Amino acid sequence: MAALLVAGGWAWPAAAQQPVGGGLTVTGNVTGTTDYRFRGISQSNGDPAIQASVGVDHESGFYAGGFASSLSDDMRPGEIELSGYVGYTREIASGTDIDLGVQLYGYPNNESLTNASYFEPYAAVRHTLGPVTAELGAAYAPEQEALADNDSLYVHGGLTGGIPFTPVTIRARLGYTSGPARFTGFADYLDWRVGAEYTRGPATLSLEYVDTDIPDAPDADPAFVASLRLGF
């Protein structure tokens, strides 16, 4: 589920991989969250959201998948977000991986925009040392109608570390959006988040603190976000 980490940030797949033959494995999960935050900005107006994702990985390094989430009634592109992605990941040195791909975002019940769909290539490098993984990545959306004919660059870095001998993982992430954020009046801002997750069997409970440097914006105000995810 690397694309969701890179592009949306912070999608934490909890599903066990299910081999299906031919070098393929399938993962999936269903999530209930108190707020859908995309790069620091609420997509559900601070209300709960229901999400689901599925991914298919091949032993060659190629992967593909999709993601769906409910949105706020006030979101201009509609009440549902669907996205699909394809990519390739491989180890380039001991403990170091690269990840390249493209993600397409769609809004099937959009009524207020002529075209709300857009695509975004992404790239990331990750290095793992012991229980800690560091990540540096970027996602670039070229000029498109859904972005009011603007382009947008998102760069981010993060750390993930499992606490030894426990089912707890700690995560921290910092990102910067250069250009406009999708479907909002926000632009050129920082977002950050730090949180922990606890996994037991197919269930993962997570809690994170999310914030931005955007002043006086309810959808970008600091918030604690809790999620319960069930893998299958």
C-alpha cells in the first residue's frame, strides 16, 4: 500500500498479505476514522469517515490498488473519493528502497466542478535500520482542470519505529505543499503529524495529532484523529 503512504500520507495498512499464486499477494482493509485528513486538511469537515482499500503486489516489485473514502457534504467535488494507483518498488541497496508510481483521484458524484478528477505521479526513498524506517518523498500534480489549471508539489519526510517486543509503532511526518491544495483556498503551507498504532490480529487502533501552519482555518486546525482498521 506504498502509494497511499506517499500520496495521501499516513494510510497504515494492517492487513496480512494473502498469496494468490503467480507471485501475487493481496491486501485490504476497512477503516473508521474520526476525521479524514489529507495533507493536514480535513476532507470530512471534522466529521467521521468510512474508508476501504485493496492492493495487489507482485514479487517483481510492481503493485496496484485502490482507495475509497466518504467526504464531507461541503466538499466541492462531492461526497465520495475514489483513487487508484500503480507503481513499482525495489531495493537499490541494503535496507534502501525506491518507490515510483502514479495515483488517480476521482469523484463520481461531483456536481459543482466541471472535472474534479486529477492524477499525481509520486516518488519516494526509504531506508530501514533496525526497527526504524526513514522516508523522503514527493508527489507532483501538473496543471489540470481540477486544480484550476495550477500545478502542485508535495514533499514530505517521515520516521517510523516499532517499539521492540510490543505491538506498538510510532510514526512522525512533516510535509510541505507548494502551490494550491486541492479544492481549497489554501496554498504553500506546512503540515505535520505524530502518532502511534497498536495492532492485535487483524485490528489496528491508531491515534495521531495532526496540525498545519495555516492560521484561522477550521479544516486545518490541530486535531487528534483516532482510527480503527480491520484487515482482511
